[in-house]
Amino acid sequence: MKQLIERHIQRKLQLIDTVYFSKEAPSIGELAKYLDVSESTIKSDLTQFNLLADNGSIIRVFDRDRRMDLYESIVNDSLISKVLRMLFMNPGRQAEYYSDTLSISRANFYKQVNLLNNRLKVYGARIIVNDGYHIIADDERAFRFFVFFSFVSTSTENSPIIVENVHYFQDILKKNNLGVSHFNRVDSWERSYMASILAIFIIRQSNKKTEIEITQEQIMKSPINVSTPDVNRIRTVLTSATYKSILEALIEYKEVLTDAPQSISSEQIVELLERYELEIQQTFQVEKRQLMIDTLIDIFSVVKNLSKYYPFDTKGSSITMRDFMNEYRIINVDVINRFNTFLQIATEVMGLDLMLYQEMLFYWIVISIGDYLFVPRKRILFISRYNEKHLDFCQQDLETVLRIMKIEPVIDLMPIKRFNTDTKIDRYDLILSDATLNIEDDSNIIYKPFSNSILIVEGIMKSINTKDDQ
């Protein structure tokens, strides 16, 4: 499933990504061909974003903050996204409020609601806008994932939190240990998503026509703490809310959050790690292994449920996750290659199409465990015309540079006077030297002064990219 957004908006977002991540400035013609539009359209878009210089060349170098600003302005031009955000972030209003706020006709607003409802059919859900809107969903877990990905796909790190008094909903969720995020860190869009789900449930339970029956047994099984100040604060946002509707909404929220989770077994994770270690010919430290197993069980158990309720391609759904993976790809593509190998083995072990969640899984695993699972270990030989003390002095700095480049180095140091034609250079992944070596084929040797970290990085990047292109 792709992001629910107009085609011209998607094109502009793709244009920004293509220019931002290109190694060399693409031509207008190349961009037009890649995006399947006319050159005049590309020129118009680039001019709108101030990315076209006076001489007609493309301004390729701009920072991440600038790109985020461009993303935010482009997404804000999407009427579908505006309506979706308005419905989820300011729930419970009448159609007149939404159309007036968006400065569109009532007919156009209903047209956008119909577009959203066509998508919501997949989840057995529909939006009803008449005497104050509400959402009916046959499968609450599926609907929850739709709302989650809707927030992810229409938000950036620069997006403002639009939910009115979001902290009122957040506070009552935290008080009842329900403020559970999908990731270790909670981004603004995730706080908004959790608040919106709770608000939608409260609106539903506050209307006799739409409320879902909550039995006394459910209330007894799910002790919920709701105080009079909680009710008063939420009523400033949702005037129809009552103590009963808030209590029942929290019970609903808890059940949706915890309903029959399907777990991945520890045996499956152990098999995954053993096969992965065999494939990459590397063994992980025993003390790190149990933490990896426990964390991967949690992650893949959630993804197993996700594959049932949201079996769609989520690639490109989040600028944060996409950038996170792309930045690793730029620094060292071997990290991504290893991750894809890991994901391929996991797919076979678990019988799930995990490539649907590639970017999310990479982000989630690296944030939760660390990138050492995918950082390649390389045997490296440093040869220098200086003495042993100089090599020892340089080693720490060189290790730091290599780790920044996402390489776990296993280093051998050698003064040039000890180097000869009998040195087994084929056992090394990478050879660096600050002096010319007298050997027949030195095409794989990086000649750079060890004191210049920038030149070292440049040489290694060139070596990595050359191997990747072969």
C-alpha cells in the first residue's frame, strides 16, 4: 500500500529525495525521464523550491533541515492529507467546521471523505460526518495500524502537534500504563497518533448510536484510573465526553493494544542468528546474544501481528525511517547488504514477507539493539614508512574514523621495512599505506597519509563505492 496522497504531491516529494540523495547533480532531462514528466514540469517544481540556479543548473547541496521544510510545505499542499490530519487530529466536529477551516466547499470536503472511506474499506472501517463525525471499525487493530501509518506518512520531524491539548490524552494514557510507543523514543507524530486513537474511542463511546457495549466483566478485568480532573480536562476538548465514556474508551484502547498478540519463539530467533552468523562468517559476543534474542522476539512479534493487519508495502511511509536507512547506505552500503541478508533469512525462518517493513525494521532494530548486528568486520593492514611508535599513535584515530564509517576493524600494523613480497596481502579486506609499495598490482591499496582523516575517509569511500559498482 502506498501513501494516500495526490500524484503530483508524491512526484514533488520524490523529486526532492532524488536531488538530495544523488551523488552527482542530475540534469533536467534525467529527472524528467526518471519521474515520467515533462522537462518544463521539472523546471517549474525546482523553481518553486528555489533549487534552480540562474544559469539553469540544479542546486543539489542543501541541508536536512531545508529538506524537512520542503517536505512539510509540499505535504501541506495535499488536500487529502489536510482532511486526513484534520479528521484524526481534531475529531468530533461537524462537517461545516472542517470545510470552513480548510477553506473548501462542503461538497469538496465530502469528496475527500469518500476517498478516505474507499481506503478504509480494507479495514472494515468508515468515517461518518453528520451530527459530529465518528469512525466505525469492524476490526479495531487493523484500524489502529491504518491511523498509525497515516500519521507516519503525513508527518515529518518538523510537523507541529495539531491535536488540541494532546497532553490531556497522553497524561491519562501514561497514568494507566497505556502510553506504549512502537519505538524506544516517542516522536511527536506518535504522541499525536496515540492521542487521536483515544479521542476517536471517547467520541464513539459518548454517542448512544455508536457506543460499543463494555461489560462489567471487562471493567473488572481492566482496572482503569480516571479522576474527576481527568474528565474535566478532556471535556474542554471533547464536550460530550463523560466519566463513563472515557473509562470505556480506555478499556477499548487497552484491549486493542494487547488483544491476542502472536509471539515469535526464541527458537526461531536463535535459528535466525545462527544462520546469519554462518552466512556472514562472524560470531557475536555471548554477553550480547541474550539481549539480542529478547529484543528481536519483541520486535518480530509485533511485526507478525502487523503482517496480519497491515500486509502492505510501508517503504517510503516515513521520512525519518527512510532517511535513517539512506544515511547508512551512503556511509557504507555493506551495512544495508548485511541487513537485507538478515531480513531474507528471517523471512524464511518466520514465513513472513518482511521486506514490506524493510525501512521500519532497520530503524527499529538499530535504535533498539545497535548497528553492530550489521556493521561489517574487516581485516585491515596499515603499512607505514614510520616506526612502530608512530603506528601505535595513529591506530586509535584510524579506528575512530573506520567506526564512523560503519566498519568494525581488526587491525594489523606493519612498518614498511617489514613489508615484502611474501606478505600475505590477500588475507586483508583493506590495505592502507602512506608510502608506495613495490608490488606488481597495487590497485586495491589506498595510499593516503594517516594523519589526514579526511583523505582516509575519501579513499575508503572510493574503495567501497568501486566494489559496489562492480
